[in-house]
Amino acid sequence: MVTEVAEKAITSGNGINREKIMVDIPQSDMIFFRFFADKLGWQFNSRQTLWDEYIKGSPVEADLTEEEIMEEVRAVRYGKVQGHR
């Protein structure tokens, strides 16, 4: 099963409200679902598309050094920050 997101447009008054839903669809039915979504005017995004958009909006360079990141990992794992080796 592949989880996909369909964004359904619901007309109300002068504007359009959107409702996001997650749907588990067998891979064999994906062609039909994409066709169905297009016919109804829904926006269709796969899980990979959502991840790609999230990553594209993320900063390119982190403000933390590798040592600072490891200190945080150790603090979570062991309940305290250990010194550098």
C-alpha cells in the first residue's frame, strides 16, 4: 500500500476551503486514483512530493557543528552531555 495525499476542494460561499486527507491505496489502483483526482479537480501529492517540498524549504547550512549535534544526541541517549574525545 502506498499512502498518498489528496487535497479536495470544497466550495463554500465565495471562497474555496481545502481539506487534506491521507489515503492508503494499492499500487495497482494508483493510475485510476490519479485519473479520478484530476477529473474532480483535486490536487494530488505523493509522499515523496511532500518530502521534496519540505527539504526544498529547509536551510542549506545548519547553524550547529557536528560536535554540538553529537552533544544533543548523547544528552538524549544517556541523560547527560559527555565531553569531546
